[in-house]
Amino acid sequence: MPYEQMPGNTHLVSVDIGPGWRAYQPAGLPGWDFLGVVCYHGVLGALALSWTSGAYALIVDGRVRFLDRATVDAAVLQAKVWSNYDPLV
């Protein structure tokens, strides 16, 4: 199965923290923490963090694509901020 392409806004990186990663990687892999779903330059997949190197990766059906650390750090931080967002406060 090829990487799923998302139309438009392919220059953006977005992260959704949570269990949605199982749609792209049905089972966990040894040595990885799965954090959620990432859209990285238009490609959707599971967002994972390597235990050994601390590198982020986009994983789809066991295929690993390493991602730029600074870009993903910023997207993860933004996802954490928005997940705690309460418009009534």
C-alpha cells in the first residue's frame, strides 16, 4: 500500500496525538513509541518516536520514513497545546 497522499497544503506538518495511528500501523513495533497520526508534507501515517535514537518517524505498514526533528517537535507542541484548549476559560 503506497503512502496516502493528502490533497492541498502539502507544505504543512500536523500531528494528532492519540490512538489513530493504528489505522496506519496495526501493531506496535519493538523499539518505538507510537504517539499519534502525522501529516508530513502531504503524507499521512503513524507518528513514532525511536527509543534508541530519539528520532521521529512516519510509519505505514512497517515502512519507516524518518522526519525532521525540529519540524515535528513544533507540530507535537502545537498538538499538545490545542488538545488542552478550552474556549470557555
